Amino acid sequence: MRFMMIVKHAEKQGPPPKALMDAIEKLAVEETKAGTMVGSGGLGPTAQGARVRLSGGKVTVTDGPFTETNEVVGGYAQFELKSREDAIESAVRFMELHKKHWPGWEGETEVRQMFGPEDFAVAGCSAIWRRAAAPYTAQDRRRGAAARWRVPAQPRSTDN
């Protein structure tokens, strides 16, 4: 099963301590060697970003910083794990590093299962999505992961 870990925190906490970054790097190397970490990265401050919004039929662009934002996504990691429980355990290990190396830091890691375009049947788009996703699904098949993270293509509707 594929999971995205999304790290959220207040933006104005300053840069992380070197000891934390070293510990995160060590954990990332271990997870990558084990074949469980697929990718990761940190995000720059909102002052360097922009928001593109569709509302009322209009697309608007707003440059950062976003003063109304209380917390921001500071980083992410993608994992290939056997279960939701394994994903939560991984997130707990990551947050324990923050507790140990950055006393007083507050934030959260949101754990979400990931799905690819092939997991959703959309009329007229399946062939295009399959071609676009082919390099990724081929990589998953090489790792033997594709069968583990598939979900039913038709989500159930609660509307009657």
C-alpha cells in the first residue's frame, strides 16, 4: 500500500536544528535502503509560493505569503508499506525525532493512503491516464508493489 506523509506546522518556527536534519537524513537512508521510502522533500516558505484557485468559474492567482494561514505543509514523504498501521508507526518514529531534537516544536504528520489514476474508472480518460501512469505502474510492478496498493475502481455512493 502506498502512503503519503504530510508534515504540517506553524510557518514561523524558524529553520530546524542541524541535529534534527541529521536524524531525519539517517532515517531516510534506512527507509530507502529497506525499499519503503519512495520519495520525500521539504517545501519552501509560502512567501515563495503562489495559490491558483478556481472559484465561481474564474481562475485566480495569489502570490504568497498567505497571512490567513495558521499552519503550512512543510514537507512530505511517500512510502510503500504493508498496512495503515505500518504507516502510522513510521509517522510516529518521524515525530519522535522532532520531540527529541527540537524541543518545543509543534506540528503533525498526516497519514493518507495514495491512489493512482488506474484506481478510478473515468469514461474517456482511462487510456490517457494509463499511458501517463505507465512509467510509475511499471516501476511498481518491478518492485512487486502494484498488487498490494490497488483498491476497487468504483467507489460506493451514499446517494440514492
